[in-house]
Amino acid sequence: MSTRLGSLRTKQGGATPEQGKRTVREELLKKLIRQIVSGSLAEGSILPNEAELSDVHGVSRTSLREAMQYLSALGMVRSRTRAGTTVLPRENWNYLDPLVLDATLALSNDRSFYDSLLDARQVLEPAAAAQAAANATAKQLAQIAEAFEDMVAANARDNEAWSQADLEFHTAIINASGNWVFRQFATAIRAALLASFRLTNRASQSHEYAIARHQDVLDAIRMRRPDAARFAMEQLIGTARMELSDALRAANPKDQSA
């Protein structure tokens, strides 16, 4: 009877032992990543030994070892016999991993992180806009237009709705390019893009100006003008770069280099 009840509880949504272990590992991993990203476990520092870390975090050594293996795969730590486990420099980290990305967005206003994102967008999105102008189907054009209309409807009164619509606008253009590499890249950085849009949209001095720049991109794609679409997207991302500077300066008033 008790076995049947336990089985029934599991079927009705109770956690299995394996799910419980996985949750412990995931929570430990999130905690360690946040400590590294925040700098409380500084780059170049040597982590405490396995026994100490297990005690501090209240987890088994098996869970700890699995977390360390994952951190190593992310390029965040390196373990060596006798030398211990060292926190690696930021340039080694896999920022596109969801856990690393979430921690970075939550804990850092690092200008270089957002600059790198914009640099990548400056290379990719104008090319995607040009290809969308040449290749987009009628359905894809409608999706781009629909996202634009959502931005207009959101207005400056609802930053979250505006940011979500902004993300869908850029994603729809990338999808319409027909380039699978562009699509995969956009999927990988989707969370970073949304965080960037939230930041720049809050700092935007003119909602009307931002809408006009997006309208330029949409019109060029609709009229099947690849060169104009490329130029319009370059201008749009240039505006985002200026707004990013304003947003980071406001977030870090003591940092005049932002």
C-alpha cells in the first residue's frame, strides 16, 4: 500500500529522488556561478577544498563534483591535482550559457558586456535586414509588421511590452533573412537582447524617434530595398549604442567612462 501511495504521489506531481538531486545540483550551480560573476569568488582565486565546499553549501561531494565539472565546461574554473581549483578570467567564460547569462545580466553593469553584444549585432543585423528585404515571404513580412505595430501600441507607457515587441521585431527580421546561422545566433542571445532592449528603452529620450527608426527598417524591407534596409538597421543600432551609454551612465554615475 505504501509503495502504491508513493508511486501515486510521484505521478501526481511529487518529486522523485532523481529530481530532488537534480534540483540540488542546479541550485548549487546557480549559487557558484553568481559568486563567480559577482566577484565574491574572484578571478585567479583558489577555491576551498572539496570537503570545505561540501560543508559550506550543505551538499554531497557527488553533487559538488558534478557542479565543478559543469563550471569547468563553461570555462569558469580549472581543476588541477595538488594545485586545486582556480577561477578563470572572464574572457574564458561561456556567456551564452543561460545560467551565466542570467547571472551576468542580474549582477553586472559591465559596459564591455553590452558593447560586445552591440558589436555582434552591428555585424549581423544589417546583413540580416538586407537579406530579409531580398528574401522575406509575405507571411514573414506580416510578422515583422505585426511586431512593429505592437511597439507602436505599447508606446513609452509600458517599457516591458515595448521591449518584448522590440525583441520580436528584430527576431522576425533575422528569421526572414533565411540564414540559419543568424537564426541560431539570435536564439542563443535572446535573453541578452531582451535585457539590452529593456535597458536602452528605459533610457530612450524619444519614443517617437525610436519608432521612426524602426519604421525606416520596416519600409525598406517591405519595398525590397536591401541596401536601404542595411543602412536603416545600421542607424537603428547606432542609436541603441548611444542610448546604452546613457543608461549605463545613469546606472553608474561615478563611472564617467560609461
